[in-house]
Amino acid sequence: MTLLEVHGPATPIASAVSLTSTAADASLITEPASLVLFGITGDLARKKLVPAIYDLANRGLLPLAFDLVGFCRNPAGVLEQLRRDVEKYARTGFRAATWDDLVRRISLVPGQFDDPAAFTRLADHLTGLDTSNDKPGNYVFYLSVPPATFAGVCDQLAAAGLNRGSDGWRRVVVEKPFGHDHHSSTILNSALEGVFPASAIYRIDHYLGKETVQNILAFRFANGMFEPLWNNRHIDHVQITMAENIGVQGRAGYYDGVGAARDVIQNHLLQLVALIAMEEPVSLDAESISAEKTKVLSATELLGPFDHTAARGQYARLHDKDGFPADSVTETFAAMTVGVSTRRWAGVPFFIRTGKRLARRTTEIAVVFNPPAHGSGRAHLTPVSNVLTFRVQPDDGIALQIGAKSPGGGMDVREVSLDMNFRSVFDQAPEAYERLIHDVLRGDPTLFPRREEIEWAWRIIDPLLEHWGRSGRPDKYDAGSPGPVSADLMLARTGRSWRRL
Ligand code: BG6
């Protein structure tokens, strides 16, 4: 059953232009620009970024004068590899004509991050492209590189005079993880802001580029009936799950020492908490939305004691299967409890969990309402806790679990679901990276977390990371399971249980 359908033009969420409309829409057109991709041979660029740029080209959403410049150690074979990646990962289907057109706009500059001469070559190359394509010096520098190199690359860009320009704009995009803890993130932020103005820094959190995540605000603030219930009088708790069935998959170098909490809870999942818990922004611009998210994050803290309210795990055979050192204590599963100390949310626990090699892939937010206050009185109807679920992926949609009488004699109440599936209602959504890269080219920062949000998110999880740092090894769990037993106990202690994976 379709629970929600939007008829007519809904109020747009921020600048939420639809990438499925045509480029004839003036708001979609971007200025001529060059995008310099550091890390073009890395996993993320190959699987997500270059395919997303290709998809933008396929939809006619790249500027007419556009150049993609890859900065890499060794350009041999890179273009052929990218073509294979695009064939495999592009969402809009591979069209040789689009690729041929795009590849004419790709060039590679060989160099190392610590070589000033390479950055001078890059600057000359960009000027050459501007002259031959008659475009202003609008540059995006996309840092899809290890965080330890962010500051160094920015310094090199500054030394080559690439951070500021008289004839165009400069923007820098940084991938997560943004630091290792609160302290390192402030240092990194200051280093970046020493080189680029704050307004030119785009910190990527690809979850915010997902349509299903942007829809949380539309759901909450475009509809009237849920808002009066959206508080601690009616909501028992919130569960946020991001489960993956894949493992670390060749990313041991990055993942070891980072772990599940830093990899996804500090960023993606705390952003989901912020969107669920924030107040309505006064306007849908970047400033107002970020202000509300920041308020929530600053009121959010972990609930303890951690041995009872949190859990961490490591899947069995991480060492022999995924190349981790045998003594690695990096967690591949993390669960924690946070509270938001505002009048609206005081007393409502938010349970957050994520893990790799779990039973199935799913990301969802479940808002669990209180059952009827006095059971169902004399009617002897079995009370039900209504659950509103935002399914972020893979089966994107929104479901409301309710109690209904099952047919026949008596008054048997069964839990059933009113279910809306995005795919059956809307056109195919653009991939998150496609949306975000397009927004950077358009200069729209709405879907990018600001410095304050990132620093607050570290402040929230730091105490638990420190606690885990002092307390031995994560619990083991089997691949394909729902995670370690300690995670189940964590909820059982509160009289609740996790939604089934
Ligand atoms: C990334 C993490 O940010 O998100 C990965 O670094 C994770 O470890 C990925 O696999 C999951 O993204 P998605 O969009 O598939 O949920």
C-alpha cells in the first residue's frame, strides 16, 4: 500500500533540485570549471567518483566547458581502467559516445603530494586548459586521499598559488574521515581554513547526498500529523542501524586503526540522529539547516556506563581473510546509546549500531512509539508499539507498523505495515556522489556538514573511543550473524530488543 504520495510540487527541501529533470532547468546549470581529482586511482574514485561524473555527463549536467584533471603518481593505464570502472559502476548505463566525449576532457598530471614542482606543473596545466577552452579559473580540488595528507596537499596548492584566484572561484572537497578524534579534527579544520576560506571547503558525507536521507526533513516538516507526536511523550526510543554484509574488502590499510565507530557512526549515523532530532529550520538554506543540526549535536551525548550501553565486535577470521594484523583490536561492529538533552528528547535513548559482514545489508531509522498508555483497557486488545521506519537502503521507503484486527471471530490484533516504496512512486534517484559533486560545481553547500557539526560529532564519540582504547579486545561475532551477543545484551538490559536483521 502506498502510504504517502506527493501530488503537485512539494516545497523543495533546500536546493533539492531533481537530478532526474533535464539540464534545461536553469538552476542545474553550472559554470565552466576544472575538477582536479587527487586520488583518481583509489577505490572511491574508481567505484564512485568517476562513475558519478560520467553519470552527470550522461544526463547533460556538466558545464559545457569542463575538465577533469587526475593527479596521480603514474598515469600509465589509468584511462583504460577508468573506462572499465565506468562500464561497471555508472548508474545511467554505459554509452560509448558519452565516454568518448568525457575522456576528451580528462587529463592526468603525474606527481607526488610532496613534490612542489608537480603542483607548479598542475597550475600551468590548469591555466593551459583555461586558455584553450576559453574558461575562467574555476577550480574544484577533490581530495580523495588519506586524511593524513589533506593538510600537506592544501599547503602545496597554496604554495603553487592555486588556493586563491582573481579570475574565478576555488573550492576544496575533503573526504572523511575528518580527523581521528576531536582534537585532530580541529587541527585539520584550522589547517584547511588557513589555506581556503571556510565557504570554499566542502566536507563530504555521502549519506547526506542520499535522497532517502534528504527526505527525512520533507517527511518531518512538510507533513502535519507526525510533528505533534515527535517528542518524548510519544516516542519510546529510536534505533539507527547501518548493517553491511560485505567485509572490509581490501581496505585493511585504511580501516585498521579506524574501525566502525570512526568510519560511519561519527559521520553518517550521527548526521541521521541530527536530522531526526533537529528542530524545524527557519529557512531551508545551508546556514539555517546547519544551525539546527549543530544545536542537536551539541546537546547529544553518549549514555553510560559503556560496559552496559555500548558494544563492539570484530568478525571472525578478519585476520586471515582480510589481511589484518593478528593482534588488531579494530572493531568491525559498534553499537552505542546516545541521548539528546533537549526538552523534546530528554529520556529518549537513541540506539545506534553498525557492522560489517552482518546478516544482511540495510540502513534504516526506526522510531518506536509508546504503546497505548493503559493497554487497551477493558477491550483486551493487545497493545502495539507503532514503529515508523525510514528505510534508507536498499529497499528505500517509509513504513508505519500498526496493529490491525486479523479476520475471523475474536479480536486478534496483528502487526501489519503501511509501506511506501520510493521506487514505485518516484523516478530513479541520482547516486549520492552524483548529487554532491553537482552541488559542489553549483556552489551549494547545503548537503555538506560544517566544521562545527563534525567537531561536535567527535566530541560525542571520543569518550567511548577512549574507553575502548583502554579495554582489551572487541567481542568476536560470526560472519552472517546479527553481531556480537554483547550488542543484544545492551538492549535487553533496557527491556528492548534490536529490530531483526
Ligand atoms: C563509507 C565507509 O563511508 O560508507 C564504508 O567508509 C562503508 O566502510 C560505506 O562501506 C557504506 O556506504 P553505503 O552508501 O553503501 O551505505
